Amino acid sequence: MDRLRAMEVFARVVESGSFSAAGRDLGIGQPAVSKMVAELEERLRVRLLARSTRRVTPTEAGVAFYERAVRALAEANEADAVAQGLGAGLEGRLRICAPVTFARLHLVPKLGQFLEAHPRLRLEVIMDDRTVDLLEEGVDVSLHLGTLTDSALTARKLVQAERVVVASPSYLARRGTPRTPTDLPRHAAIVYGQKSGGAEWVFRRGRSDITVRVRGVLTLSAAEGVRAAVIAGQGFAISSRWMFAPELESGEVATLLSKWRLPPMDLWAVYPSGRLTSTKARAFVKWFETTMK
């Protein structure tokens, strides 16, 4: 049994939580996965996984072996990449996670360029506004918007976007245009409910700060909902320019309070903790960072 292959299979079982899920990801049958893990345990003479009817979880020895296995796999992949030269292109699976609207507007339309440069690469994109467990989902790199609350994450800030107050011309014609941040509580706020700032904001002009708590008439868990509500004239929203890029360009929505500044929105590349970052993930992040500048 090839040791690296056994490590790869075992690592995927730990990350997915089941033999069948690991088999699907690796393109092999569940019995073959079970057999390879059993042979690995027999060779090491230690139990690596605790089995239950619903899920398999690593034992203490399994956790220790997993941490070393992912490092060994990453180092082996790095060695292959160096030997072959990146000019030959990346290959295999690369799994990316990104918020739905950001991915739809700024990632997915550009992916053809990346895939053309690496035709042997198989790209999987998880589009989800919620926080995804990168290890459990087998994600190689996640694009994260906003503040990182977990200091243990392996992450790199890529770029920033300006935050703006936006509303549709139809809403402004009906309700009037706010002139200062203190006008906002009298207007209808569309609030994005995914830890993006919420209902309280600090506006800055020169050396002056004003803290405003907006009146959220509608809170939505997905950015697509915020976009739809604002475009339909239901209220204003505070968001990054990224979220409304097409509508700001077309004039379908307008920015308000342009003399005031809000905290910018950060874009991060986040990697699974406990793993060495793969060549594929690093190459993708480097490419995507250039597209956003």
C-alpha cells in the first residue's frame, strides 16, 4: 500500500467525517476506503478512528497522525510542483469557498482565465454567506469579507473596498435624501445580518466621528436579499462597493453622504488551520489578488 495514498485517504476521512464522503471526493468506493484505513491502522498498530453509526472521528492518536499526514502530503505536493515546474500548470482538485454575491459578481466571471491557464485543474466553488468549517468541507482556501474574529486562522489580507451608503433613486424620490449621518435613523435601513457591521456605524469626516444606530426595517441573512431590497426601493443599505458594483456603474443605485467615510471592507484569503498551504491554493490567491487591484 502506497503510504502517501493511505495518508491522503485517511486525511480525507477525517475532514469529511465518513468513509463514503471521502470515497466520493477521491473517486473510489467506500469499501476501498475502509480497507485502506484498516490496513493503515494495522501497519501502525494503533486505532486512528472511532467509528459510530453516523460519523467517524479521529482518536487522540488519529489527530496526531492527521496533523503530520497533512504536512507530509503538502510537502510531497510542493516537491512535485518544484520538480515539474509550475509552467506545466496546476492539476487535481482545488476547493474554494466565497460569499454568494461576491463570488457571483467578482469571482465566477473571471474563473475561465484561471482554468485556461491550468487546464488539468478541477475547480470546486462553495458559495455560502455563512461561515464554513474549512477542514470539515475540505476547503483549500476561503475568501472572507470583513473582520476576522478567530486569531488562530491562517489568513492574509488581499485588498480593501470602500464602504458606502446606497439607495435607489425611487426610494430617494419618495423619502428624500439624507444630508448627514444623523438623518439615517429617520430612514428605512436594509441590514445584512451576517456579522457585517449590523445596525450601528461610525461615520468620519476629517477628525469628527459620529456614531449612528440605523433603524433596521428589514434584516436579511444573504447579500442577494439586501441587493434586491435596495434595488426595489425598500430602503438604504451600508455595504462595500463590491456588493453593488454593477448598479453603481449603471446608476440603478446611488451613493449617499459622500463626504463621510465608513470603516473599509477587508478581503482575506483564509486557509485551513493545521495544514500547509498547497501550491494550488497559493497560486489561486496570487492570481485572484491581481484581478481585484
